[in-house]
Amino acid sequence: MKKQQKRKYKCGVVSILGLPNAGKSTFINNIIKKKISIISSKVQTTRDVIKGILTNEEDQIIFIDTPGLTLNKSYLNRKISKSIYNSSVQSNINLIMFDSNTEITKNKKNLFSKLIDKKKKNFLVINKVDLVKKHKLLNISKELNSIHNFDETFYISALKKIGFKDLLVHLKRNIPEGLWLYSKKETTDQKLEFTISEITREKIFQLMNQEIPYSVKIKTKIIEKINIVKIFQTIFVNKKSQKPILLGRNGNKIKEIGMRARRDIEKKLCKKIYLDILISVDDKHHKNYENH
Ligand SMILES: Nc1nc2c(ncn2[C@@H]2O[C@H](COP(=O)(O)OP(=O)(O)OP(=O)(O)O)[C@@H](O)[C@H]2O)c(=O)[nH]1
Ligand SMILES: [Mg+2]
């Protein structure tokens, strides 16, 4: 305790905000060096806010990954907008991430400006620099800095882990002094059931097309036995017609999803598991989910 008071401990919350597919989840995973948030090449993969905790000698940074902001005004999207807003309110610094491998359109500019909270420190993070020429990166920086004069601008590759060092130095410099909110060992506050549901959802995002990934909800139950962990999952779809698509011919699709999910869950738990996946059509369950 005495030691804690002598040294200047720092603790801060950093929200990662951006449009869908900017690379927010890739960034949180690679900065924490742990798979915390799921990733896919499809837009709107992340659905909930996800915390990743990075603790060094004297600093603790709590990163918050958020769903990408879109214009779509469905109930789920309004719920998502609210969660983005709440996460921004909690934070000391907002990282506003932009995919440099896309064009800046008027729509994107409008959405982008909604992410800026003028009461906070806002850092512009231009991502995917591994794919883009330098002069384009500078143009993007100029154009986005004309929407808002960012406190700092960084150029990173979340995938290749380029530019992390400089960004971390600036984050540490700008978070307030204070005691840590989590223990040194913790890297996330997620429940294991949630993490495991997310792993299976990631496989669905990676293996299924069109509307299926967006309409599933997964429930997970874990039963620990002496020499094996049994995991029971139910994938809820909201239309009867989606069940055979998710099953695939001779059940091949769901088998592949299950195989890939099992591999990742075993890696996560460092244990052999038995995975049982059931697909259920439950529009009531979905309505409840949408209305929460
Ligand atoms: N080449 C390259 N690809 C990247 C980089 N960062 C992310 N990606 C890819 O971009 C895609 C989207 O990444 P995500 O991390 O899921 O993006 P996100 O911002 O979390 O997306 P949502 O959750 O949908 O808002 C994936 O295919 C990633 O592999 C990068 O620095 N370079
Ligand atoms: Mg994401």
C-alpha cells in the first residue's frame, strides 16, 4: 500500500470509436496481445462494447472497443449508437479510427463528426497504413483534421502492429493519475460464457454470407467435469428459413463452424472441450433481444 502511494500510478479509459470495419477490434486485440474482441471482414462485427485492459509498471489503460457507427436507424443500431455514446462519456481519451484504405465521402464525414466529443481529448488514428501510399495518408489526415482539429494524429497498422509505441506513449502521458481499477493480471471483464458465444459468432461471420451473421444470437452454458469441459450452445435464428442455410448441405456448414469454434475455445481454455451446438428458431427470443 505504501509503495502504491509513493509511486505515481495512472489509470485511464480510452474508447476506440470509428465507422464499421475500421479495424477497432483488431487494434484492441493486438495492443492487449490477447484475443478479446472478434474480427471479420464484414461490417458491424462487434455488437457490444468490449473492454481490454493493458497494465504496465505504473499505468493501466482500459481500452473500450465499440461497434462501428452507421446511419441505419434500426432498433439494434439505435441501441448500438447509445452504447457508443456511453462509452465515449466514460472515457478520458477517444481514439477515432479511420480506415485509410477507403475514400472519404460526405456521408462518412457526417458520421465521423458525430464521434467527436469536444469535451474530451480526441486522437485521430489512421489505420491500415500497410495498404496505402504515404501521400494519401497525409491527405486523409488533412481532410479529417479540417472537420475537427485533433489533439494528435497517429498512423498505424492494427494488423501489422505498426505505430503502437508512439500512440502508447501519448496515451500514457494523457491519462490521469489514479489507482488501478483492475488487478494487474486481468485483461478483460467479460464473462467466459460471453467470450465463448463470441467465438462461435465470429465463425458464423467468417463462414456465412448476407443476413445470417446479423440475425444470430448465441447462448452458452458451460459444465465443468473432471477431465473435460462440456459446452452447450444454442444459436438462435429469427426466421425458419435461416435454419437450413446455417446447417448447410448434410450439416456441413454448422460442422465447420463448430470445428473452428472448438479449436479456438480449446486454445482459450487450454483444455479439451466437448462442444454441442443446437440451432433454434426463436423469434420471441429475438424480439426480446432487440428490445433490451
Ligand atoms: N491490411 C490491414 N487490414 C486490417 C488492419 N486492421 C484491420 N484490418 C482488417 O479489417 C477488417 C475489419 O477489422 P475489424 O477489427 O473487425 O474492424 P472493426 O472496426 O472492429 O469492425 P466493426 O466491429 O464491424 O465495427 C478485418 O478483415 C481485419 O483483418 C490493418 O491495419 N491492415
Ligand atoms: Mg469490431
